[in-house]
Amino acid sequence: MSATLAAPRTALHGVSVWPRYPSIYEINTWVWLTDLSRRYGRPVQLGSAPVTEWDAIAAFGFDAVWLMGVWERSPAGIAIAKAHVGSRGGRT
């Protein structure tokens, strides 16, 4: 993959450090992959996202990319969310 983000800043002894106020590009992963799948006419997952898409994200120049929602929800997490008053699936 040829996509690269901004070069990390280095401290003493070559250790990478984050900027004090890093800029982070957040992607709703499920929505993004669904959109890419429609655009490319095939299922697209993180491992099969076209390099051109990653390059386009890298071109924005952010310090990091946050892939929101890449984890799988556990049965316990789903039950808690459904039971939580005021949540989308919860009791009111």
C-alpha cells in the first residue's frame, strides 16, 4: 500500500511522538465501506479497499485516521445498549 500519513515527529533517540494537538480524520467505517462497495460494484473490506482511496485520505494531511466502529459488537454490549433508557433500541 502506498498511502502514507504525515511523517511522525521524532524526539530524542528516534522515538516517535504525537503532536500536542494532533489532527485526526474520523471515518464511520461501516458507512465508508458500504459506499465504496456500491461505487466499485463489489464487496469492499478494510483489507481490500483500493489504494487510491487510502491515498486520497492520506492527501488530507491529518496526523491519524480513526476508523470508528471497526469492532464487532458483543452479545453483552448489544443487550446493554438495548436495555439503556434513551438509547436507540432501549426502553423509554
